[in-house]
Amino acid sequence: MSVPLILALETSCDETAVAILRGPGELLVSEISSQIKEHRRFGGVVPEVASRNHLAKIEPLILRALERSGCSPAELDCVAATRGPGLLTSLLVGHSAAKGLAIALGRPFIGVNHLEGHLLSPFFGTIDGPCRSLNLIVSGGHTLLVEIDDLGSYRLLGRTVDDAAGEAFDKVAKLLGLPYPGGPEIDRLSKLGDPSRFDLPRSMSGSGNSNFSFSGLKTAVRYLLPKLEGDFLADLCASFQEAVVDVLVRKTIRAAAVSGVKLVTVSGGVSCNSRLRFKMAKATDDAGFELKLAEPWLSTDNAAMIAYAAAERLTRGYRSNFSEDADPNLSLVN
């Protein structure tokens, strides 16, 4: 096969996304239709609302992506979609649409693990592709440390035992009366605050393993709030953010040292956080590790990372069976 042309769909949660990729790095188009405004009034994602919006947007978005790329459906070599994990009713929209399109065109179909999309996103467009490294996936629904040997060869080193980091950001933002999604709002306000004003817990930072816990930090903020008076919002945001970032960085550096890797990668929506990017860059440099951060536009849910993961698998001869179902609990590591 010559350099493959891949159309990918991503509908794991509340973003309807379509991308068309040529080979592993030539992105022709990436379309994302956000539902933030629809879910903001609820303070979080409502599955039924998300799936209805996916149904309304998926076909027009595919047609727009094809038009913008200048490609016809007949030119596609493969169709891919997120298979899981995620919200089942959302996953079914993109997964079913992609399978139907692949069958109609007589092309291969590849169901991609959403977490593998995040895992591989720091390698997007690189010449050599995925290589041995330690990856921190940090998003609204997941906080994982994964050791990568090669494509498809992953070892889970640690995960959150309760709230994911992004979930903690959103919940604390809600306590503070900030709009959804909370992560960007806390990051913005933290730039105006003093991160040392409030001494908040760094849960499990000395546990000796690679697991995370952020529920206690969220509870500490809840109990602290009634005691506060005056102008404290920016300082509390900065102190909370510093506590989350400290744990993420410490655990990642320790896991990388134990694994013996030379490269650390960071991906997922929370990897856009400016403080995390700054402190991870400093910590990896101090420890002698190379660092690859996913580009911000590849960090939140998008179809470009799904297309990239599919391209890497397609070149290695992988194909999905058309009988394969969407799986909301799909595991990254078997």
C-alpha cells in the first residue's frame, strides 16, 4: 500500500470530531464540533444530550471534512473510529458510522482505543513513531502512567484510585462557582494567585507506588471554603493547581526512573495546563530525561490522534473485525 489516506471519527464523550490523515503525519483536515455550551448549564456532560448532538453533527462534519481536504470517499484507504472507552451512547454514533462507511466503500476498518490515541499523540508526525518511553495520560476521565515498549506493547504502572486529575479540576471549579469546564478557568486564575498561600494535601505522593488520588484534595478544598473571607479565589486556585501538578510531576519522574526510560511523554486534556507543562519540563530536564508534550491542539478529544493511531496500526497490517462492538470499558492493557 502507498501512503494510506485515513478518515477517522471520535465521539467518545461530548466532542464530535472528524480528521483525514495521509500517512502518519500529513494532517489534511481536523474538524471538531464542541458541545461545551450545551453541557455548561448542567455543570458537566449529560450522556443523552451528547449522543443526540453527535447524531445531528456527524454526517455534516464528515462531508465538510471531505470537502475541505479535497478528497472523495473513493480515495480513502481506511476508515477508523474510537471504539472505547467512553460513553456508550456517544461511542456508538461514531463507531457505527465509521463501520458503515468502511463497508460501503469496501475498505478496512480500525477501531481505536481512545487512550491509545492520547498515548501516541506526542509522537504525531515524528519520523520514527512510538518508541520506548514513559507516558502520563492526564485528562478529565483518566490519570494513568503507562510504559511503552512499542506500538501495542504497553504496561500500566499506575492509575488514579478515585477522581482523575481533570475531574478534580472540574469539581473544585464547581465548588468555587467557576464555569464548566473548570480546568482552563483554574489555570487562568492561578496565574494571578499565590500557590503557597494554602497548604493543601499531596495525596499518595509518598506511597511508593505509581497510583494517584485526588478525591482527598477536592474534599480539603470543600472544608476550607467556609473558613475563608475576602479575596482568596486566585490564591486558592493556584494552591489547588500546585498540589495537583506536584503529585503528577513527582509520580511521573519516579516512575520514569524506576522504568529506566530516557523519554517521558505527557498527553490528555490536562496536559494543556500551563503549570504542568512548565514544571514537567523543569523536572525532566533536572532528572536528565527527554520530554515530549502533546501539542495542545492534540491534547483534548480529537480525531487526528485517532487517525494517527490507526495509521500506525494499518502499516503493521492490523485490521478490526466488522463484528467488533464499541466498548465503554475498553482497556488499554490486556
